[in-house]
Amino acid sequence: MNMSNPDFHGSLHAAPAGRGAAVEFDHISKDYGDLTVLHETSLRIEPGELFALIGPSGSGKSTLLGMLAGFVPPSYGAIRVDGTDIVAVPPYRRNIGMVFQNYALFPHMSVAENIGFPLKMRGCSRGEIAERVKRALAMVRLDSMGERRPAQLSGGQQQRVALARAAVYDPRLLLMDEPLGALDKNLREEMQEEIKRLQRALGATVIYVTHDQQEAAFLADRLAVMRAGMLEQIGTPRQLYEMPGTHFVASFLGEASLLPVEELLARDGREVRVRTPGGLVIRALAPSRVSERRAVCLRPENIVLGPAARERDNHFLGVVEEAVFTTGSLRYRVRLPGSDSVLTVRVPSHPGIELLAPGSSVDVGWDAAMAVTIADD
Amino acid sequence: MADARAGTGARTQRTPARAWSPARRGIWLLVPPLLLLGLFFVLPLAYVLIQSGSAPKGPFDTYVRIARETSLHYPLIYTFRTAAIVTVFALVLSYPVAFLISRARGRWQLVAMTLVLVPFWTSAVIRSYAWLVLLQRRGIINEALLTLGLVDRPLRLSNTDIGTHVAMVQIMLPFMILPLLSSMRAIDPSVLRAAAILGANPARQFAHVYFPLTLPGVGAGCALVFISTLGFYITPALLGGSSTMVAVAIEQQVSRLLDWPLASALATVLLVLTCLMFLLYERLNSRLASRGGA
Amino acid sequence: MRANASEPLWRIVGLGLTGFAVLVLIYLVAPTLAIVPLSLSPDPFLRFPPPGVSLRWYEAFAHSIDYQLAILNSLKIGIPAAALATACGVMAALAVVRGAVPFRRTLAALLIAPLILPQIVLAIGLFPLMAKVGLVGTYPGIVLAHAVVTMPLVFITVSAALRTYTPSFELAAMTLGANPWRTFVHVTFPMIRAGIVVGFIFALTFSFDELILAMFLTSPTTRTVPRLLWEQLNYQMTPIIAAATVVLLGATIALLCLAAFAATRSRHLSGGAKGVQP
């Protein structure tokens, strides 16, 4: 029992709120023969942070999580939890809590037995197990469900049992692999609140894998967008939404319209003037080195239609190609003059507003601060 | 893009040797089963091969004799022919039964499954003995025919190819029905409904949709029956036929003639034939699977 | 196929098919049942219709030292052989289904090969080898031989049981602090118990019925029921065999009912929810 994690037993007794573990992936990579599923990646997650990994399936986010849990041995590199390399530590000695996609509740055990399982494995006395299971059930508001079997619970209830089971031994690091993927939309939103509440109560560091960008933005302190086995961008949800670094990030998080850039005309501090292949001159923000940036990214809600557009930094006369009502907003596709560029525009809907007819001309405008240049790939 | 970041940072030490991996731990579990298999299966089979070359007149003498002497190689041909006949009849008889069981509901399905499973697990010795009781000179069939006055003298039923084949097919039926049934149960009924809506009559639905979907089961059943019949001993030994099956021939070589090398050579040929049939089946099966037939 | 059930032609075809299938089922089951009247006949020779009903052959069977010894031998051989086959089969299934073993396909083929290969071939190789080390005619000899040919049955049933649920249950147990052994005891075993029990019963049934290896590897003192039946069939055919086979048939059916019961009971216990496959 050469335990690399000295807190394995210590964490059982004290329940130290606000004491999450620091996680560091140090030049970690994974390949299966010739197939590389995770390119060399380094990443640091701060104590107590709720960090989300998002990306399409096969982007390597689950591989990263599996490595941290101990299911997937990395090909290269080190993974440090509070400074100790855990690569050689088997999962059952890592003292990490994990919530699985389909909960993985043991069907042959009652809810209480499921939650008590990690305590039993840690040699807790019967009395202590009963006490802590009771507390955990109260925490997830399932006080009267202890004797039921998982199959007798609803999806949301099963999800809470899975949370309670992963948290009952006060792990300083909690992993969640698409924990809400099997729930319907309304329940999912309710559970997001629950998870946020729980994380604050526990003070644990949480690493959360999902392909749902809204969920990630709602929950996470910071998030990392993954793509094809690489980290594409890391930042707060706001940073990533408002200042996406690449086309991929821009379109993965929310909706985005992209205007290709042909030439950089001028630069003034963080603001640039660029020209599109269609000859439009656009003012936009350029967060960093501009040479790599070859497109301007616009969010649909930041574009103004109608007379008000004339007062913006950028103003054009576009043609409405498509007009649709969606719940809460009117969604337009507007073609800019002299180009193939079509913008997606979202305008809040209310009874006093007319839907513009396709084919009609309309003023389109936005401020320079609302547009950001990104790498187009 | 993929190359942009790989190799940028300094590569840290290679970790697989010390990384904990749940999968790698499975390997030691194989030690006991492989030990059992190695000592009491692989080793004896290797010994059969060695023994077949231990004839006094040289290592290939036994095989030359099998090739030359009709009495030695005919059982192989006869066995192959029997296996083919048994397989065809078993398939033709089993297909409708499996089809009906797969469509039956509730109690009828249970009854039919019991009627298939009980024979499946009944000793072949018992089932062959039953056929002997039926077919022998003073067996149930002849007694009944005589009593009813349909024949004057008992018919010769045992020790004939027909009698033995009828018994072998009956003993092999469950081995055909069960794989057919599992492939039929896997068929999504909406596929047939779709075919019907698209205008296929029942015969066409069967030929173009249903039958192709059951091909994996047909293959598995035929392979199972054919390979099992190749090594059939009990029924042919008890009921006889116009010629000897190879398993019976092998047993006779050792128990009556004490010719272990020759028996081993016949056993080797049987072993190779069985393996070939199995490989052929695997090939067909994977081709079927890769074509997306199922 | 019922789409056009209203058309008389297809209805006739359907009826014909049903009739044919029923005839095949009769052909499958009836011949074996022919032993029953024979076993109840008072005559030493077969007559049809039987002249009366008597239990004398059952009595003779009950008093036969030969049969008592053979049944005892079959148990002494079948139970340890099935136990050994179960232990090895479970380990092999765990390694092949859950582990990252190399050459998985080849390994799986090798593990089911003893069931497919004609037993006569194995017998020809095992007999001389076992004779050299003095195992022919002993219990360990036939136990090991039966274990090797029945291990595939356990391997198949347990592999199937393992495939009914995702490995995430075992991974979950590990993150919760259970080492591999405790993971097996508390999670894997309860979830594959039915597969193990069914595999064990199949192995036991197979060993009870197996003739060829028993012919080569047992002696008159260790001979099993199938070998005794076989010898009696070939040398002194009396209706006592019929009585014995009817009893054995009953025992086989009882064992199978037990296996079916074990399978349904476990399904009931786990509440039908063995986890959603991803």
C-alpha cells in the first residue's frame, strides 16, 4: 500500500469545505498504436474550481477524464493532484469521486447500500456508514428513498444518488462524465442548479465533461474546448463566447457569423480595420497577433437591424434572405452587399415588431467592440 | 493543425511501464484456464500428431495407408457425405419450427422451447437408445406394423443408412433450431412491415427481406451441425449404417486392432477437417457481417 | 409475413407451415418417449402393445449395485469437473471480455475449441498421455478431461453475462475505493451470478452425459452412468436400461428447470435494469 495520496484516510473524518485539489496535466498524451487520441496537452485546474471540458464526441475530453480517474493509462506525461504524480496509482487509491454518464448505480444494492459502498470499502464502522449515508441522502433530498433499488427511482433521482455516492467520502476532486446526458431538458436545468449548489457546499474541485455548451457555460468557472485530441481554447465561459480564438470555438459555443478577411488595412491599439474578399471594410477588435486571424466573428444578438444600425461603427445595406420566428426572438439571415457573406441576426421578439419580408433591404450595423477577429480554419 | 502542437513541449518520460492500467491486470487471470487448456487439450492434440507419425515404417506411413486403402479413407468420405445430408435435412426441418417459435406467444412459446431444449440437453446415448428401441428388428415400429398386419416380416430398419440418418438428424435438430431462433428473434418486425407497405407479398418479403436477415443463424446452425456430425460417434456406433463413420473407425482402430498410430492419423485428418470447416464458417460469417447483412 | 393474411392462399401456406412444424416437433420428442412404455413393460423382451404395466425394472434399477456405483461416480466426477470448469471459465471470460488481452479473437476461439472438436480426437491423445502418468482409470484423470471440455460452456455463458452490462459498474466501484478483488466480490460477481450458475449446471449436465472420454479414461470402478449404459446396450440389453434412462431423463429435466429458475430469479432480482448500454 504505497499510497501516493496521503489524504486517502484523512479525508474521511474532516469535511473540509473549500478545500479542493489542484490538478495538473503535464505534457500528457495518449495513443493507441498509430492512432493518437490525445495530443500532448498541459493544463492546470485550480483548487475549488468547477472546470468544464467540452467538445464533440471523440475530441479527447473523456480520455482526459479517464486518465485522471485511472481507467486510461497515459502514453506520456504526468498527472499531478496537489503536486503528486498519480499516474502509477490505481483508481481505488486515488480518492477521486466520479459520476458516470449512466450513473453506474449497482442494481443489486439498495440506494443506501450504493451510497455506503465507498465508506464500506474504506473500513468505516456500520454506525458511521449509516450516519453519513443519512446525511448524504438529506443533502440530495432523497431522505426516504434509502431502501429502494436504483431501478425504482426516476432518472433525476438516480442522478442524485450517483452524486451522493461520489461525494459521501468527501473527495477533494470530483469528476463528472456527461452526468446529465440521459435526462430530459427541464430536469437537466434543474440538476445543473443542484450540482452548482453541491459543489459550493463540498468545496471540491469539479471537472465536468459535457458536449452541451449551454450547460458548460452555466456551470463552469472556466472551460476548455477540445477538438480532435487537442485543447483548442481555455478561459471563462464569457471569454470564450465573446473572444473566441478560432472558428471552431466560435461556432461550438453559441451561434456565430463569420466574415472572411482578405487584408489588414490598419491597426490602432486593439482595434483593426480589415477588408473582406467582397471589398467591405470592417472595424473589429483584434485580441492578439493579427497575422493569424483571418475572419471576423459576429454574434447574432450583437447585430442591429433598421435605422439604429446607421449609427454603428460598421454599417451596410443588406438584403433579408430568410426570416423565421423562434421562441423569444426573430431570426434573420441577411446578405451583405457585394459578397457571399450572410449574417445570422437575432432580434428580440415582441408584439409591436413586424417580421421583415425576405427580399427586402435592411440596414445592418454593429460596433467594432462587438466584432472580433479570429483564426478561420 | 494536428502537428502544430505535438512535439512543441519537451517530451517527459515515457510512462506506460509504471502507469496503472485496469485492462493489463486481466492477463494473470488467463493463467489457470490456459494451463488447463494447454495440458489437457493442446498437449494431447499435439500428441495425436506425434503419435500418427510413430508407425514403424516411417512418419508418413499411416497417411499413405489412409490414402491408399479404401477401407481406411472411405469412412472419411462417408462421414463428409453424412454430415452434408444431416445438415441439409436438419436445416429444412428446423427453419419452419424456429420461425413458428419466434412468432409464438406466451405459453405456446414456452411449450415449444421446452420441446426443443429438453432434447438438446438429453444424453445422446439415451436418444440413440430410443431410436434403437424403435428401429430394431423387434422394435416398436416393426411390432406395430406386424400387429396391424401391414407387413408379414419385420422390416430391416436399423443398420441402414436411412435409419441412422433419421436418428442423427433428429439428434442434431436442436443444434440447428437454437441458432436460427436467435437470429430470427433479432429481426425488427418493423422491417417486414416496411417491406409489406412497399408492396412485397409474403413470398417476396420472405425471399428478399426475412431470409437474408436470418443468414447468420443459418450459417451458425449449419456450421454447428456439420462439425458435430463429423465427430459423431454414439448414434452410428449403436445403429450402424452401410459404412462406418470416421469417429467409429478411430475407436475401432484402437480398441480392436490396437493400431494407435493409424487411429491418430485418422484423428489428425478429422481434426484438420473440423478446423477447416470452422475457418470456412468464420470466413463466410465475417464476410456476411462486413457486408452489413445483419 | 401476416400483412396479407386475408388472402386464402397465404393462409393455407401458413397452416401448412404450422402443421409441418408440429410434425417436426413430434419427431423431435416422441422417439425418446418411446422408452417410457418399454420401461413399464413386465416382459424382458419388447412387445407392442405392452402386455401390462409393472415397475419391476425400476425396482431392479434401484437395487442394482452397478447403477448405484455409476451414479455415485458421475457425481464424484461431474461436480469437481464442473467446479474446476466454472473457476477457469469465469477467469477466462473476465480476462477476454474485460481485459485488454492480446489476440483476443484467437484466444476466444481457442477457449471454445474443446467443445467443438470431436471428443474422440481428444481421447486418442489424452489416453496415452494420462497412461504415462498413471491418471487413466483415476478420478483426477476424468475430472480434468471433463473440466477441459466443459470449460467452454461456462466461458460462453459468463461472457454473455458480462456483455449484458457496461464496464462502468466496475470502474465506478474502483473510483469508490474497491480494489480489483473487492470489485469482483461486491459488483462483478453479483451481476454475473446467474451466468455462473447456468454455466455450472450446463457443465454438470455435459459431464453426466459424456461418453467417449469416459470410455477411454474410466475403469470399471470409476465408470460413469453413460459408460455403464453403453456397455449394457452393447452386451446385455434388458429393459432395466429403459428404466435407468427414464430416471436420467427426469434428472436432466430437473437440472434444466433449476438452470431456468436461476436465470429468471436473477433477472427478477436486478429489477431488469442492468444498466443502459452506451
